[in-house]
Amino acid sequence: FWQDIWSLNLTSDLLGALRIERKRFPACSCQSTRFQELGISLLEFCIGLFFIIKMFRWAQPIIKYYKYHKELEESMRNLKTILEGLYIKKDDIEQRLHTKQISEHEQEAKEWLKEVENVTNEIHSIEQKLGAKKQYLSRVCLGKLVDEKTTKVNELLHRGSLYESLEKFFKYIILGGGVSAGYAAREFAREGLKRGDLAIISKDPVAPYERPALSKGYLSPESPSRLPVFHVCVGSGGQRLLPEWYRENGISLLLNTQVVNADLSMKALTTSTGRIFKYETLIIATGSTAVNLTDFGVEGADAKNIFYLRDIGDAEKLVEGIRSKRKGKAVIVGGGYIGLEVGAALRINNLDVTMVYREAWCMSRLFTLEIAAFYESYYTNKGIKLVKGTSAIGFNLKSRNGEVKGVRLKDGKVLQADIVVVGIGGRPLTSLFKGQIEEDKGGIKTDEFFRTSFSDVYAIGDVATFPMKIYNEMRRVQHVDHARKSAEQAVKAIKAGERGVSIEEYDYLPLFYSRVFDLSWKFYGDNIGETVIFGDPNPLSKKPKFGSYWIQSGKVKGAFLEGGTNEENEAIAKITRLQPTIVDLEELAKEGLSYALKLSIVQNSIL
């Protein structure tokens, strides 16, 4: 490195000397002088070219060292997550050695365990040093060590596969690593769990986290949210479950593990590496995947800089895209949850944002025209352009690098784009169980305890179609609130069954909510029947507060509130569950939010 610096200085000195030498030649028509001057110019050019080549030679180490410094904490978190997987493999191999299940490679397995112990001690030493305030060079050295240990741990993980059991049994297996999986694990720990009884099998590279953060805080240009800040269960005000929490509670967290076959009759799950996991009770928590435009054969939909947002990997790609296209043009395809939240985030990042959706207004499955008009006006005032009633039918690409440069619309228009984010819905991941288990309304059919047509298999979160007691019908709900609550209900039911006791049926009140810019809304219940708007739906208000009731057959079926306090949100939730009789809609509009607050006070006094 220092040799490169010295060479660079020498090159600069030589270049300066040549420039001085040129000044010594007087302007004349002498041919030899001209040739001499031309020769010096050519030499100067060559040295300049040499200088640029040198720059490239030493720029790469500089960039690498800078990344060591800048990404030290994040790299350490990633290393600790990978290390958790090594601990699980270590426990399995130690057990196999103890029970004499490894004979041919016994000595190699023991040596592997010693290496694991050594690298673990080294990592703990790095972690202690990381706790102290370090200068730049010290951080660079630590970053380099973390990088080396990450490589070593990955190598040990690979080698350890030679000694671990090809078939493993767990009393309980949670398949999936999303929000539901984390909340289910916490409920198992609360209910009482024997060490080694529970495994979470997840294709994700990190422990369960609160996915709503991905479309909000993760995309923030200032103080963005990063793991471990939003690991479950902070979204509901609970304890943050770090990767080590699972080990401390005797739970095997099997990350980066893809299940490719599920045989429910044999109670067996097979991974892409050929390992077989058997269970007594299975909880399906596979969640959803984003609907992709390539599924519909949209031309150019596989171009670079077309993003989806479903997991943390997607979010990181989008962040890189935002950084590389600062102040560029972004097109959002879709006017639902993802479209509205990501559209706001990109605008905050100073991108020129255009939203395109085929519906007549945004969030059309939930919002009325009047509610949508408020948000559309608010977004327009923030500088976001809205193109409604059309859809993307193709993408134009840059020939030199395959990046998207334009979005072709059904109405013939073409929108310039440096970045495209597609948010057109989600699809439950149930393909592993097709033909084996009863389905309904696109999901896996369950009872009020989330038990499926297999008595030892439960389904929770996005994949579950369950009896919604309040409306007496089967429904499937894709929202984080239901993901959390259904997970807790299923585990309670499993443990209650083992004890021979009963629990209450799942009585879920639908809840949807979002936060964008300075806005925050909540919706409870069902959006059916006539609507009664109340409050001030003026997008220019400093603190807008308005809402709506949905009335069917003279009863309140749903309630929406923008800008509500905790007390006000609780009030509209209560009247939605109570479903009080409404006689005069005009009077209800006049009373507005005060109607819910008064009824809530009466209800609290009765209780």
C-alpha cells in the first residue's frame, strides 16, 4: 500500500518537473523545439495515464478498508447470526458423538469441534474490543478480522455438514421465518418449552423481524432502521428477540434452509441439501410472496432496477437503488399498501415519484372515494404525480447495461424511470402442501384454533383461511396484526391440547393501519354498507383528523380514523366490535368521533 503511495508521489513530482521544463523552451519556429515540446507533451500524457492506472491499483484497497470501517457493526451482527447456525450444528454433532453415531469420521469431527471452539473465542474477543471506542485504523483492523472470521465460520458450517445427522426429529417445527414464526416461538417459551423440542426452519438469512419496517424506517434517508432494532416482538411493544434469544431458550433457529418437499402423511420435511426433519406437530408459517410482473409475461419486467419489497434482501437492494439514482425518477406500479408507503419513502429521499395504478383511486379495496381523495391530494401536494386508471404493459431498457429507462402504459404513455417499484399484491406460499391439505379462498383451511385438516398440522398468518367469528364466515387476512395474533392462538391451542384443557375460540377483529409522511390511520372491522364521513378531510390542514363509519342493516360494521390518539383509536375499535344500532345517519355524521368516545366511556363503566 505504502509503495503505491510512494510511486504516486514520484509520478506527481516527475509530472511537475516536466511542466517546469516545458516553460524553459522559448516560443519559436524551430522544428527541433516543436518536436521536443511534442515529445514532452506525449511523455506527460503517458505519465498521466500511468498515474490513472496507479489510482485504480490502490483505490480498491482503500475502498475495501473504508467498508471495513463503515460497516463494522453491521458485519459483526451478520457474523453473530451466522455463528448461531454454527452453534446449532455444533450441538447436533456433539450429541451424535456422545451417542456413538459418528464412527468413520469421529476424529475429524472432534477436530472440527476444536476449531469451532477456537473461532468462537476469537469472535468473543473481537466483540469485546468492538465495545470500546476505536479510532479509524483500529476499526479497519477489526473490520478485517470480522471479515476473516465470517469466511472461517462459513467454511466450518460447510465442513460440519459432513458430520451432522441427515435426519433430525423435533417435537415442534415452525416452517417459515417471518413475523408469525417469531411470535409463535415467544408463545412456546411462555407456555413452557423443553430444550431441543422446537425448531424454526427458515429460508431467510436472519432471525424473524417486523416486516412493516421495510417500507418505512428501513428506507429513511436519515437514521434508517437496521437490524437488530426491529427483530420481533418490538412491533407489539414486546421484547426484542435477538438471534441468541432462540439459543438461550433451547430453540433451533435453522436459517438459510430451503424446504423443497413436505410429506404431511409421513411427518417429514426435506431440504434442498437432502436433510430430513421429522416432527410431531408442524406449524405452517410460510407467509406470502410478492406478485411479480414476470408471472404475466410483461415485456422487460426482468430489467435491472425494477424492485419488489417483501423481505430484507429486497429492501437492501432498493436502498442501493435509491443511493445510485439520487434525485432520479421513480415509478411506483400499484396503489395499495406497498405503493403508498414506498412512494412516500422515495419522495422523502428526494426522488421524482410517479405512482401508476389501474384502479380509479388508491387503496380501492379498503378506502372509499372520499377517503382516497384526501390521501391523493396530500401526495400531490408533496410532489408525487398520480396516474390512475391504467397499468404497466412493458418496460424500456438501456441497451448498454440492461437498466430500466421507461415504463410503457396501457393508455400509450411512456414514463421515464431510473427506478421502478412494483407493489401489486401478495400470494400465499402454499405450493408445498398442494393436494395434501384442504384449502379455501386461496389459503389453507383451518378451524378457530388454526388446526388444519391434519390434526397435527397448524397454519398461521397469511396462509390461513380461518372462521372469522364476528362475521360468521371464512376469511384469509394478510396483515401483520393477524400474523402476530394467529401465531399466539395456535401455540396456546397446541399446549392446551397437550394438557387436556380448552381455550377460547379465535375472535379476531380485522385491523389495518399505516403511517406515511406525518399521517397515521387505522381501520377496524369490515368496509361494507353505507359510509358516514366525519371530521376535517382537508389535506392542507396542519393536523388533519377525520374518519368514517360503515353502516349495514342499521349496525356499525367498520370504522376508520386518520390522526387519532391511542384513546380515540381504541374507541373506534370498541364500537366496531360492539356493532351498535344506528338510527340516524345524519346525526351520526354530526357527532362523528365523539359518538365512539361516549360509547367507549359507557362500555368501560359497565366493565
